[in-house]
Amino acid sequence: MLHSTQVVCFGEILWDLLPSGKQAGGAPFNVAVHLHQLGVPAQLISRVGNDELGAELLRFVAAKGLSTAFVQPDDSYPTGIVQANVDNASEVTYRIVEPVAWDCIQPEPELDALVAQADVFVFGSLAARSPATRETLHRLLPRARFRVFDVNMRPPHYTPEVVLDLLSKADMVKLNHHELDELMGWLGQNLDRAAAMQWLAERFGLQAVCATCGADGAMLWTNQQLYQAPGVRVAVTDTIGSGDSFLAALLKGWLAGQEPGEMLRFACATGALVATHRGATPAFTEADVRHLLDAQA
């Protein structure tokens, strides 16, 4: 089973507790689900509590067609939850509860082997908020062939030191334009987005830097060249999971050796398609994305 895993996603899996009910989430989990839906074999490394919420999450993961083999059980800490406060409808705030099970992902020899044989290793900054999971991540990073840092900064769960350290260990970075601006502020660089992406690539030795720009589409710096794709116009239901599906689609193209502009357009369409549905991991196929792209032409 292991030899067919192309992408390993590392980090949080959790329940978003919304007024409408709870939804399974966590960026690494969402990316893994969308990779699987796009035909790319993916594995998730995470941890859940030995509780009812954890058992329910494991059932949800399995129902999405993913293996739970590397989702560790935890007897000490509960399954991760995020509490949404919607008292102010125009300004929903989230509290990412800690400590929880995914703060304590433990090193295991089978994780080393899993990461070493995969083509891509995806990680973010949120799982690095705790010393235990951060240490496990640092152990796995040198074993990975190609490291993708999905920046995903969630205040107050990051520091410039941790983010810049992870950036220095990455081969590809994906972030949104707000994160790009914040990052460049830390580094004392006042550059436009395109110049900022080139500067980051050169400063940190990155093969690719990708910035999503909301409705304005996305930009990708790779091969000493900037590629841009416009946003795909859709009727938005909610944007939860759009960025994660975008990254999954981008990685599908990257693994297939697709032309960068083409993979960027496909990724933008994938993110837009997910935004037309409720929740982070709606079911869709590659054909659905192609159909949306064709409709835009």
C-alpha cells in the first residue's frame, strides 16, 4: 500500500463547531481529501482523541476514501475542535482549542518510512504551534523528497520565528496575499506581489512560490518566471476549503509535469468549484473542474 502514496499531508484534523452543526476540517486533512478526489494517492499523518469525536472523525476520513493508518489515537488529549463565534455575523471569529490530540503527533519509524517514499510532503504552520508536533515535523522534514509549506497562518498560533524556520526548510510555498504581505513586513521588504514572490524564492532557495489572491485568482513564481491566472467567477456558497482544494489541484499538476500556467488555471477553477458548495470537502471530480473551466472560456 505504501509505495503508491504520492503525497503525505501532516498536521491537524478537527471539528469546526458551527451554529449549523459540526464540520470535519483541518487544512492537511482537506488537502488529502481533495488530492484523493483528483486521483492522487494521499495519506494523512495526524492524531485524534480516544473519544466519540475522534471515532466520528475516523469514520468521516474513511468515508472520504482515505486511510486512517497514520492517524494516531491519543488517550491524554481530546480530539481537536474549533469554536466559531457568530455573534457578529459580519465578523465570524474562531477559537482553535488547545491543547488537543493533534498537538501531540508522536514520532514513529513507520512515519519516517512513509514520508521518505512519498513524492511530496505537505505541512503548515498551525501544527507547529506545539513543541511535540513541531519536533515530529522537524524529524520528518529531512526525510521528505519535496517539501510543500502551506503557510496557513492562524492568529495567535504562530510566530515569525517558527514560520520563517519552516520557510527555510521548504521547496514550494503556498500562501495567500495577506500572508505574503505580512511575511514581507517581517523581512523588511516593501515590494509588489510579483517582486516579493521572486525575492522569497531567491532568499529561501524555493523551487516555487504560489500566492492566492481571492477573487483575483493566483500567481505562481517558478522556473525564474511569473505565471498568473484570473479568478473563476462563481456564485459563492462559502469559501471554506477553497484554498486547500486549490493546493491539491496545483500539486496534481506539479506531479504530472504540467505547464505552470495550465496547472494554475486548473487550481483556480478547483478552488472556485469548492466555493460553490457548503463545507470544506464536497465531492467533485476532475471532469467537474474541466467543465467549469470550459464554461469560462
